[in-house]
Amino acid sequence: MAISLSHFLLAKSLLLSLVQAATVTYDFDIGWVYANPDGQAIRPVIGINGQWPIPTISVTKGDRLIVNVQNSLGNESTSLHFHGLYMNGTNHMDGAIGVTQCGIAPGSSFTYNFTVDQPGTYWYHSHAKGQYPDGLRGPLIVHDPEDPHKDLYDEELVLTFSDWYHDLMNPLLAFFMSVANPSGAEPVPNSALVNETQNLTISITPGRTYLVRMINIGAFAAHYIWFEDHTMQIVEVDGSYTEPTDADMIYMTAAQRYSVLITAKNNTDANFAFVGAMDQDLFDVVPDGLNSNVTGWLVYDDSLEKHPPKDVNAFEPFDDFSLVPWDKEELYDKVDRTIRLDLKMDNLDDGANYAFFNDVTYVRPKVPTLYTVLSTGPNATNPTIYGSNTNQFLLEPNEVVEIILNNDDPGKHPFHLHGHTFQVISRSDDEAGFYDPSSSSSFPSTPMKRDTVLVRPNGNAVMRFRADNPGVWFFHCHIEWHVVSGLVATIIESPLSIQSQLANKIPSDHYDTCLILNSPTAGNAAGNTQDLLDLTGEFRSPGELPAGFTARGIVALVFSCVAAFLGLGVISWYGMMPVKAKTG
Ligand code: C2O
């Protein structure tokens, strides 16, 4: 009797797991299409299967997700990164070019295949340099049969917020990273979008409660977001459930997500605007006539007017630092390893403006870092082999890691770590300077968890996580301009465990595209398989400016040239200043 009962239980649980874990497959043909989402400019955008906006990926926790990608762009390599997913045991599916794969070459195909074991609101985007703001960015929702808040809502909505440019990223990037832009001013967006459009209307049923999953899929701008006369109750941020917490306005940086409950009114007497307002503090110069807001409406009665939003006196967003995670995970109070990252912006000897961690600007290695891990045996624990410009940090299995980020720059930066959520244990106000461990003794006992955190102007933030997920994980500012200017570090977590997980497991399509692009797949950062300490030929950043030649000097020179010769000044400066890129 007892035996047959346990048999029955075993069979039932097997059956349940079989029923629950589905395989969800998407076939994505990535190619250029035309779109005009703000009604002001038609332009090429990167679509999927001839469509843009691109589809929402939707799975249930526990599912296997397979995405078959065909790159039909013709002129650019591409990749897909599934932002916020841990990729536990499948680091090679993380989609970051130069880190876990080569670009998917034009004309070739590539399959992402992994299980999704975490619930919540995510997104997917190209992780080819500077590419996703051209349109290759969409929601990824992981439904959860055990969502602790599921009895609190009737329906779900997804709202993406973003900035939008009328120009393609390639010409914008060429200007951004040039001597003509020595101060590193980021191109200012031309408009803001919600669900890749404007003036979105959402029809609302009185009395219902909606779970609104909001995602900032933009390149640059954070958004202030509010719904007129409706309170938001935050229940999830970046895939971590929270204690339900009320907010009237939130601040959502590039790449962050907030799920909020919004309960509809019980009558249909009016419609209500909601607004995403880009944070103009990020913009060096706000162009005349820029509408930095995007508006939508909660429509209770389509025959009633949709009033323009009321003015707000001040932006006073909810401070996410006070959020408490639903699982009440306690503060990691014993730190095994501290990584200190001092951020600054400066010019190099090509005259362009770069971003630095600890005086090193990131340049991707010739060999994707994961492939270096997999091809170097016991030497994979030697940081040197990963190159001179990768800002590499090696972690031991299961240690508790603390990242101290000191922002020596007057800009706001949203920092994202692949493969993990982290506890945000300390975050300063503006202008607080560098973090001082001796003056910071008390931390929240159950700190908020996110995968993307705002670090304030000339301020600091401290994050902690446990190194329980072997892999090579990018840590970077999620302002796409700053990824290109080098605000990136490489976290190499438990390299020997990566080897035992993934040795001989990389599918051949991953290596094939490297072959097409002439990228080596083994050896150190320079592709040297014989002498791993010889980095000759590795990709390097330009050199430092000669002593006494300051960034200000370049700014002054360029501006006086511009003043003297108008646009010609810039061109003659190009001629005067040879571009010196170190190659070895
Ligand atoms: Cu949204 Cu490196 O990722």
C-alpha cells in the first residue's frame, strides 16, 4: 500500500512537471523595415519577420525557450540578449557579443536555447554595439503560476517606454565617438514613445485591477511615469517581487522594469492621461521644440474627451531604495570580495571622449571572453589572459561580492549586471563623492533587489550578490552611448566551473558565425593559443593624451575652430590630428 502510494505520488509529480514545462519556440527573421512611430520621420528600423514593433516573447516559468534567429539585415551583425535572465548553466546563450558569442553574421543563423527559471518582467534586445535603439528591443514576460500577487489583479498589460531617434545609430555613433564631440555629449532623442507609438489608448473596465508591466527599452533617457488620479502599487522590480508599495510617480531608468497594480475607478465619468516624461537632466542641450513627454490614456468611455495631461509642479518620484523584496532575502553581511569601480569620462589621443572604470576604457577582445575561458584550461584563472582593456574581475564559486561604484561624473548612470540580481545596500544622493565604508555602518536588513540600478551624479552606490552562477557576465552602464564609449566591466565568475558545465557544449552554429567573421574562437584576448601571456595584436583603446594636453584644450580648440571656420573647422582638425590607435 505504502509503496503504491509513493509510486502514485512520484508519477503525479512527474506528470505535473511534464505538463508544466513547455518548449516555446520563436522563429525570428531579423531585417530592416520602415516605420514612423512618432509621426515625424519615416526611417529604417530593425524588425522581425517583416514587422515592427517586434513581438513580445511570452513564456511560463520553467519553460524551455528556443529562439531561431536568421540575420537578414544584410549590412550588420546582430545578437539577442535576454535582459535579466540568469542563464544558469547556459552562459553561452546570453547574447553579448565579445563576451559569450561572436556577432551573428549577415546571412547566417543562430539558435538560442535555454530554460527560464525565474518569473517576472524582462526584455530582449540586440547586444551588438549600439544597435538596439534602431528597434531591436521588445518585452519578454515570464508568467508565474505561483505569483504571490496573482489574486490581486484581473488582467495584465505591458507598457514599454523609450526614447526615439530619427537618425540611425551608425551615423549618430560616428559623431558621438569623434573629435568633433570632445565633451562626449550624447545625441538627444527626438521624441518619446510608449509601446513604440504615441497617444496610446488603453480601454479600461471599471472596477478591474490591472497588473501593468512597465519596461524602459530606451537607449538613454530615464522616464518619470505617472497615471493621473490613479495610484500605482509596485509589486515587482526587475524580476524581483516586492512587498506591495504605493507610488504616485516612479523614475524608471533605461533597462529597468516596474510591475504595478492599478485599480480602475468604479465609474466611466472620465478618461485619464498617463505620462512618460524623459528626464531632461540627462541632456546636454535641450533642443527647441523637443517634446520630451509621451502621453497615453486610460479610456473608460471612448465617447468622452481625452484631455491633455495636467502640468506637474515638480518631479518627486518614489525612491526605489525603500522597496522590500517579497522573499525578504537578508542582507549579505559578510563580504568575501570587494570590487571597486571608479567611473570617469575623459578624452584619449584620438580626441574623442571615452568612459573609464579605474582608468581603463573597455574594448572588446578578439576572442569572446567565454571562449577564452573554455580554451585555456587551468590558465583560465589567470586574469592577464583576458586582455588589457576588458576590465576583468575573476570570482570564486559562491563568494559574496560587493561592487562599490564611485561616479566621478556629473551624469546619472543606470548600471546593469548580467546573470544576477543584486542587493542595493547603499546609494548616495547627488554630489556625495566616493563611498566611504567607514562612515556607512547601517544597511537595510532586507535590501531591494534589482538588476539595474541608478547611480546619481557624482555619487556612489554599493551592490552585493552571491557568485552562485558560473559564467562570464557583463557589468555596464545601460545608456547605450556609454556602452560604446567603454563603460563596461567583465565579471568572470568561477571559470573552472564554466569549463565543467560547458566544455564541448557550445553548438556549432555559435562557432560557425565566428568563422564567417574571421574571429578566433580560442586562446587569450588576442587569439594567441600558444603563449597565453603574449597579448600581441589584441584590440586596444587609443592612447592617453600627451601630458599637458587636456580635454578642455580639445574642447577649446574644436570650438575655436568651429567658430573660426564654422563646420570646416572640425574637418581641418581631423586632418591635423592623426588618429593613433594602439594595436599592440
Ligand atoms: Cu540589457 Cu547588457 O544588457
